[in-house]
Amino acid sequence: MPTSRSLAAPDEIRAYLIDQLNLALRRPGMFGTESELALRMLMDHLLFVECQPEALAKQQRIWEEHGAWSSTGVAGVFRELVPEHYYEYGIASVYAEFAHCRGWLKPDRVLDRDEYEVLRGAVRQWADEDRVWTDVVDEFGTPSMLFGSNNPYYGKTLGYLTENPEEPMVSFHLWNGSAPGTEQSWPPEYEEPLLLAVRFGTGLFRQTFTFTPEGQRRLPVE
């Protein structure tokens, strides 16, 4: 005879999934080598609980219309923009924007309107020069979201946002590694990750990127 046992309430399930999603966004590497699949699965589960299972497919169509989606998901688009085969931090930042719109994101801080306007107004010109991780934090403060670890040997993405999900998150995409053809791939040759690009806006995905000179030099060869 089956043992009777209680199940978690829908609100408890939703809260648990939101916590897991925020963990997966911040530390995508903990969820396997193809963390985009883990993000999609967590979002699918959340949308099932919220009785809107079609919402992620609708968002994927929007990404596709804007050039942020490929046959291999968001990952395939980033392969054309950064010198990593699988730039999990940038992928996470795109999914975080959707999570913010759904009310799921738990940022470490949010910018007020003045801070955000100053950031948006200055960042494209500021990125005309080569920068590194500490330059970003010194100039714009602690990010709202750190996608990746605090280890300077690894790439990461820093996201800055307001409480209003209609105001695009400003993402700083940073990379660390070794020069092409270098025999020793570890440790990387840089003491901290290099800024490759700043991304924000709602237009075509590629056009939302402002590449630093280093980012331009390191664009993957097609």
C-alpha cells in the first residue's frame, strides 16, 4: 500500500525554482558544459508552474527576429562575437534579461534612474579604449549581477540594471585566455579579464554591441 506523503505547495515550488535559476545564471558552469539547456529547463518548469508554458518559445522567436538566436541557441550567436567556443556568461546575461521581465531575477543591487542614465550616456564612448575588469567596477560600481566567478583567471559578464525591466540591462563582456597559437593555455596570460564589448539596447543583437579595440582584434574569424 503506497505511503501517503505531502507535496510542496505551488508557491514553494516556484520560489525554489527561482532560487535555482538565479544560481544557474550567476554560476552557469556549475550546471554542466552546456548550461544554456539548464537555463531553458528551469525556465520551462517555472512557466509551467505559472501556467504560461508558451512564454519561452515566444521569447525565442523574438530573439530570432533580433538575431540573438541560432540553431544552437544563444550560444551559437556568441561564438561569432567572442573568442570562446562556449561563452556561458554572455549566454546567461541574455536569459537574465528575460528573467528580469518575468520578475524572477534577484540582482545584488539596482541602479537608480540617475545612475542608469549616466551609465548609458557615457559607456559607448568609454569603451572606445581598452579596459579590464577593475576599470569597469571602478568607473560604474558593483554590478547588479555578476555572471561567472570572482576568479580573475576566468571570463565573466557584469550586468547593470534598474528595477524597471523595460530599461535594457547594460552588460560588460569580459574574457581571459591565451593568444592564438600559444602552447600553454593555462594559466592565462592576463592577470584579469579584458573587456571585449559592452551590450545594451533593444535593436538587432549585433548592433547592441560596442566593441573595445581589443574586442575588435579578437573577433572570431568566420
